[in-house]
Amino acid sequence: MGELISQELKEALELWGLKEELKVFITIDNGANIVKALEMNGWTRLQCFSHRLHLAIERSVKDAHVEHAIGKCKKIVSAFSYTWKRKREMANAQAELNLPRH
């Protein structure tokens, strides 16, 4: 698959009128086929920051401490979302404490 992508990338540059020798690098994810294609073309790759950030966030959410905190937050939200009595009690408490109503 890397071979096909390698050739298609070269053809795309040509089609768009871009000179291969003027490119500095290509931003990619870490897909093995893309990495192989760029290596075959001898091109420098730069990993996509937003993709790396997404992966970091995804991994952190799987952390046991974070999962626990998210679980607690979901329970709190559901406790006030599904009953009008608790919503009313929370609104009264917010009014007594001069807090914004949420």
C-alpha cells in the first residue's frame, strides 16, 4: 500500500504544479502506510500536532483516576438532570448563596 500512496503523492504534487524539491516536509499521522510512502520518496515527515494532541487526550481519559472523576461528574449531572425536585433544591441553594443559576 505504501508504494501506491508514494506514487499518488508524487502525482498530486505534479498535478498541483508543486515542485518536489521545494517542499520542506509533509505533515502526517502515524499510519504505517503513509510513513512508508514518505520514506520511499525520501521525504521528511512532521507528525500532526492535532493528531498527537488527540491521542494524548484519548490516552489520558483512559487513566483510572480520570475515569473515576468522570464517573463522579456523570452521577452528579444525572442526579440533577432527571428530577425536578433536585433542580428546584439546587436553584434555591444557588439563590441563597448568591451563585449564578446553572
